Amino acid sequence: MGFSVLGLLFVAIGGALGAMLRHLSTTAAWGPFRGIMLVNVLGSVALGVVVALSDRMAPGLTLVLAAGLCGALTTYSTLAVQTHEVWQRDRVAALRYLALTTVLGLMGAMLPLLLLSS
């Protein structure tokens, strides 16, 4: 699917949903750090599923889910800010947080690709 107003609308719809889910995760009882880690890992898994199945999906659905939902759900900028905040108090904890989020996200993205790709 090339550039189109409809494509932008698909991304915007998915992005709105992803941003709302991310916001809800940071205000949940488990706190903002666990919430952001959770959405980053779940978003990575979801993106892995979408990429693995993209040849079987309508292009509009791929835009809604990949660029929109997963793009807005996951957030490197918040991860960077949170890592910096923890770094100010405990550098080892900050490195653990960053490493754990990165490793889980990569594993989460790769697993669906390995399991679902033809």
C-alpha cells in the first residue's frame, strides 16, 4: 500500500489505540516502570506476529497494527527517560532495567517470527 490518506487514517486509528493502552499501563497498580516494560515487550511480540503474518493480511490491517498500534504502544523515548531516572539513583539497576527490557523485547519479536513464518 503506497501513500494515501486512507493509509494515514489507518495509522492514526491504530496509534490512538496504542497510545491509550500505553497510558493505561503506566497508571496501573504495577507502576510506570513495569507498565512500560510490559507494553514494550507485548508490543514487540505483537509486531513480530504482524510481521510474520503480514503476507496473509490486508495492507490496511498491517498499517493499523504495525505502524499504528505497535508503534504507539511501544515507546523507546519513555524507556530512555526511565532508564536515566533510575541511573541517577542506581546505575546497576538502570543497566538491569534497560538490558531486561531490550532482551525480552528482542526475544518477544523473534519468537513469533520463528514460529509463524512460512
